[in-house]
Amino acid sequence: MRPWTFGSSGNLIFGRGCVAEVAYELQKLRAASVFLVTDENLGRAGVTDRVLEAIRPTGAAVSVFDRVTPEPG
């Protein structure tokens, strides 16, 4: 595997149960809109819908891009 660098100005939260943290994180940011990037496999597995349901109570507008090619592509 080639070395890579990931840079972010925010937090990267991952792992089992992390969807439960979505609303809290969005509220901390006072996010009015969300751009959700996903792939068709996560959509078919129901993950995208669970994330959308977690976002709904925040009132944030959501745009979904679900055409990411999963790795390995």
C-alpha cells in the first residue's frame, strides 16, 4: 500500500454506533446544510437511510451524492 495523507479541519468519527453521533456533531457546527457522499452499496445496505434519519431531527438541508466508486474499484 502506498503512503497517503489525510488532512481535515474537523473531526473524523468512525466505528460501530457512530451514526448516533451525527445529530450532535451537526448541532455543534450549527450546520444548516449537509453534503452526504456515499456509494450504491451503502445505499442498498441501508446505511445511507440510517444516516439521513439521524440528520433529519437537526433540520439541516441534505444533498446526497451516491455515485462514489467503492474501493477496490
